[in-house]
Amino acid sequence: MTLVRALDPSAIRADFPIFERDFNGRRLAYLDSAATSLKPRVVADAVADYLTRYSANVHRGVYSIGEEATAAYEQSRVKVGRFLNAPTAREIVMVRNATEAINLVAYSWGRRHIGRADTIVATELEHHSNIVPWQLLTQEKDADLEFVAVDDDGTLNLESYEALLRTEPKLVAFGHVSNGLGTINPVRQMIDMAHEAGALVLVDGAQAVPHGPVDVQALGCDFYVFSGHKTLAPPGSGALWARMELLEEMPPFMSGGEMITEVHLRRTVFNRVPYKFEAGTPDIAAAIGLGAALDYLSGIGMENVREHERELTEYALTVLRETVPSIRLHGPPDAERRAGIVTFNLPSAHPHDVATLLDREAICVRAGHHCTMPLHERLDEAATLRASFNVYSDREDIDRLADALARAERLFGRA
Amino acid sequence: MDDLYRDEILEHYRNPHNFGTLSEPDAVQELANPLCGDRITLMLGINDQGTIEQVAFTGRGCAISQASASMLTDQIRGMKLDEIARLDRDAVLENLGIEISPARLKCALLSLQTLRGALGERVAWQGATDE
């Protein structure tokens, strides 16, 4: 068993240059890590190092900086594989973000395997990126798209899931953690249930990989995707993991250079997995930054990250309820079943007005529908506020948020 | 914190002027800002001389969008259509009298967009019946 160590957020903040910036005498209270994370200096340095010292293309040059670039890029693939506990790094396809990874699966696996009257099951909790690609695919193929219902406490209704599995879907796609509410889904159980029903499973790990240990072999899913930019890495990095037999059989998604071994004017021999799926020059700098970010997180320990954010979430749920008694909190009421995401509304003020007021105190929160419009319809909220945490977040951030919310509520709520 | 949302804006937000509907409007337009869910429905009563005689709106959303609609509807009552055509974003921002960040401009200008839409619809409708 891994020993869980308490994080020291002040020591961690020293690794993030943005906290040296002055915001009218205040330190930044960045509570929008679910949208994108801040970046540690080691990531910026790794990117700058590539751009300034060995900025060659990968898999091409026989000269030394080309070999350095290829080695650094491939090392990032290995690091991603280890971070997810994939059986082999060859099962890691480097992409630009989770959205691209899901589209890759939809276009490649989906267009080959989904046919007329087939069913795909997603959930009402999903980010738009795990809804719209399946809408386009099922519309094209005249197939069905069904959604697992969400209960009032923000958890998935497993009876509804069970009923949908009885329709024998070909694919089930759901988030590991909801970006809208922070709900940690019972993924292991849901994967087992799907497999029993004969479906393949895609797990969207965009909100899970940055915030706790992920082991794709223990989960037993078929596809797993995440974004680097939420994982302390630069935008433009991310990965798809899939079982080798699936990747071997899937046709290319995008085509061009890099993904080929032979091109003739009338026919092409595709490169082997994973290069078959990496057409064109990749975002090399971002991928190298992702490797540095995963090293940084591994140094902290993902069990420790999870415990830190669980503790902060518990603190936030308590302090917000105490400081702003009229607050409307959405999502699971306890921190055990939710990642470091707290979603809420004030009774008298619109989320955008609140976010504007908070911004004047250097407090960053998300206001809107967080790319989950169907979930907001379900919650009967046009928009909500969302505070989300990461390794650099601390209780002071939450105290500042709670005090500012109390003042906003007084300002808008006075008769 | 308080100086951004000055009292006049909060007052318009809490008790919007011209809030309601017209039973026989000459022009109607509903517009929404999908980013934040702001929504405004504007109804106009226009006389034969092309003057706005009646104006009403309903909607929900942030203080900036709703106060902006409240102020704009006050402003356009009694105005001629050609005067209204000259109303631009500066007129709306002048009404609000606060600094609007780029991210909130859509909230501030939703009422003006709705007004333009309502008049566009009326013109089209007139064209159709004149024939």
C-alpha cells in the first residue's frame, strides 16, 4: 500500500511562475483547473529547451538534433504509458487533446463498426466532446444514441444504465470524472457491466488523469483518453490509449506523412501502430512538455494529489455552506465521490456577474455551462459557477472565494 | 467590489423598466446568448409615422444584460426608426456607464442586437404585406 503524504501547496506554488505575478497586490486564486491547469516551470523549461536547443522534426532527421527530438518525443509516449499503466507504450497514440482522441475513435473505430440500428450509450453527465462525435456518427450511420440518466445528487443512475445495456449497445462512452459536477463515476463497475452486455467501453479521463492514480489495466476498459493541458502540460498534448488488437484493426483517422511506410500514386502501406494514427508533424513541443508534467506529478505522487484535492473539496463544501448559507450546491454532497470540483449558484446573482466580481479580486472561477449544456438542462440551471482545484490550490483560495461570494450575495441580494 | 455594479445598474436589474409583453406588437424578437443563457424577448408598438409608441421586454440573465435592456427600452420609447438605426454599441455602453470587459460585451449588447432583429423582422413583414 502506498503511503499518502500531505502536500505542501505553498512549496508547490513556488514551482509555478504565475504565482509570482502581482494582481493588484493579490496573489492569483486560480480556481478553474477543470478548464485548464496552470503550468509548472519545469514544463515551460522543457518546451523552451526543445524550441531553442533541438527544434528538429521527429522520426526524420539522421542528424543529432533530429535524433534528440525523436528520443524526447518517444520518451513522452513512454511516460504517458507508465502514467496510465498501459501494457506497452505502443498502445499510446499521441494526440492534441481528449476531443481529438474521441474523434479519432469515432471516425476510425466507429465508422467501421457502427451500423444501422446499432446503439451507442453515453450519459447525461458528459462533456460536449463525449456527446457530439457520437451524435455525428449515429446520424451518419442511422444508429441510435442513448443516455444514462443522472440522479438529483449528480451521480449516474445505474438502473437506467442497466436498462440501456439490455439494448446490447456496441459502445459505451462515459467520463471517469464529470467536469460539470466532479462526480467520480463507478467506472470499474460500469466497465464490467458493459463488457457483460457485449459492449466496448471508452472512458474520457480528462478530469481524472490530472487528479489521481489511473490504471487502464485495472479498469479493464477498451479506450481511455485525456488532455495534457489539464494535466499541467501545454495545450496541444494528450493521448489515446486503446488495446493493441483494436488499434491494429482500426483504419487511419487522418492521413498524410508520418503515418505511412510506402506511398505510391495509387496505393499506400500504412505505418504500424501507433504511428498509423499520427499523420503530419505532431505538436512536438507540447508532447515533450507533457512528459515533463507527468514526471512532475509522479514526483508528487498521484495518491497524494487525490488526497490533497479530496481534503480541499471537503473543506470547500463545508466553508461554502457556512459562509454563504443560501448557496445552491450541485453534485454529490460528500467529497469521497467527487473530484476537486464544486459547482454552485447564488440565489440572487447570475453566475457571470459573480465571476466578474470575483475577477476583480484575482479569483478565477468558471461561469457558464462548462461544455455540459444537457447536464445544465437536467439541473434546470441556465448557467452555474464552478470552482476546481489542483495541486497548487489551498485553503486560502477557498476562504477568499467564500468571503467574496458572501459579499456578492449581499450586494445583489439586498432589497 | 461594489463600484463595478453601480446602484443604477442593480436598480434596473432588480426592477427592470418596461418589463412585460404587448398584446398586439408590431415587431417581436427573441434572442439568447448561448454562452451564459441570457435571454431577451423584445416587443415594439410602432405607429404610422414610424415612431416607437410602446415597448416591452421579458428576459432572464445577468445584471448587465437585463439592465442594458431596461435602459435601452427607456431610451427608444418615442424615437423614430431612423433614429434607432443610428444607435450603436457606444450608446448602450454609455447607458451602462461602467467598464465592460471584452468577455462581457455580448451580455451588454444583447438588447441592442434584439432591437435590431425586431426591426429587421418588421421591415421584412412590411415588405411582404405591401406587395
